[in-house]
Amino acid sequence: MFYIDDSSLIQILAAFLFSIGMVIVLFRRNLIIMLMGVELMLNSANLSFIGFSHHYSMIDGQLQAFFVITIAAAESAIGLSILVNLYRHYGDINTAEVNHLKG
């Protein structure tokens, strides 16, 4: 019989969540949904860090996950403030409509 241990299941789940987040970022055009996809990818990386940390009985992965959570919170605040300004200026937050930011 085929047996998968808990740490492998956690890594498979993290890879699945990361893939879903990547598909959301690549194929959706609403900026709020894209930010949610980025958050999903960051949380899947946290899950992977914590899974490896638990598997190897080290605290390094948990510390890295703490820093990633901090960065994700700052990214959300800055991203949402940019989205509010884009909505005020253009009246829409779809990436197809807002292409004036290209350099």
C-alpha cells in the first residue's frame, strides 16, 4: 500500500495552494482578486516553511513565516491604498482599463 507521511501532505497542499494563487494572478484582471492571489501564494509559502520546520524540528521556518506574515500585511496595506487611488482617478480597477502606468 502507498503511504504518504504528514510532512509530504503539507508540502503537496502548499504546492496546490501556490498553484491556485499563481493561476489567479496570471489569468484574472481585477486587481483586488490579483492581490488575493498574491496573499494565497505567500500563505502557501508560510505553510511550506512551517511544514519543513516541523519535519526537521527547527524553529527557523517558523521565524521566516513570521517575517513573511509581516511583509504580507505591509503589502496588503500599500496595495489597497494604491487601488483606492486608482479607483478615484480612473473609476475602475481592472488591469485592462488601467494601462497608463506603463513607463
